[in-house]
Amino acid sequence: MMAMNKRNPSEVVEKLVEEWTLQPHPEGGWYRELHRSSLPVVRSDQQQRCAISTILYLLDAGSLSRWHRVSHADEVWTHLQGAPLSLWCLKPEADQATREVLSMHNPVQVIPADHWQAAKAEGPYSLVSCCVGPGFSFEDFTMLRDLPESERPAAALAELI
């Protein structure tokens, strides 16, 4: 078996998808849930969720994590492998998005609850872990592209919608 670093990038992506049984994510890229806490918590809006959930998330050079937000939950991104990852954050009502680059030198970034976020691999692929607390539910997930243009924040970079 060839070492991972001796393969071309598309072979590495294919191998990661196969080995981790990743599936397409609605925002783009590939994912698999790794953990969902059995501990229930009640959020400030009185909705019950698990305490924390964790996914493995893969973006290749041709995919984006398009603008989305997770209501009532923080998301912690951790760079694991591959190229640096650009992670954009847009506060509600902000007039400019911020960009952080996750890499082995800056591996962790937190996106606060209700903030818009988007990401892009800055090379052939980026493998990250995303932990959401309280735990992730698609009920709390909004894709910016699903909102009418009049409700979209003006500062959201159009190429990430």
C-alpha cells in the first residue's frame, strides 16, 4: 500500500472518503458523525439537545462549506490534516466577514452560536473535526442560499453562497 503522502490529492480524498465512510454534506464536502453525547441538555430556548456532537469533515479543492449557521450552538473547528483551511465568520448584523486560516500552526477556531460561517480548503484537501455544543441538529441548521435575498446579510461573500 502506497503511503498517503505519495498519492496524488484526488487519490487521498477518495481513500479518506472510503476509509471513514464519509457521505456528502448539504453545505458541501464530506462528513461522518463520530460522536453524539448521551447526556441531554436544555438550551436557553428550552429545546433539548445532546450535550455535544462531533463530526469528521473533509473539503477537497472543488468543494466549499457554503455559508450556513447553527442556531443556539457554538462550533469548534480543528484542523487535522492536509492543506490550510480558510474559515470565514460573519456576526449577525456585521458589515464585514472575518477570515481565519486553520493549519498545524493555528489548528482551532470557534464559531459562536448564530454566526454565519463558510470554509474552503486552500489546497488539494483539508480534513477537520467539527464539534458542536449543545449538540448539532439539522433543525438548527440554516443554509444562507435557502433564504430570500432580502434576508441575506450583505457582507456574506457571494462566491461562498
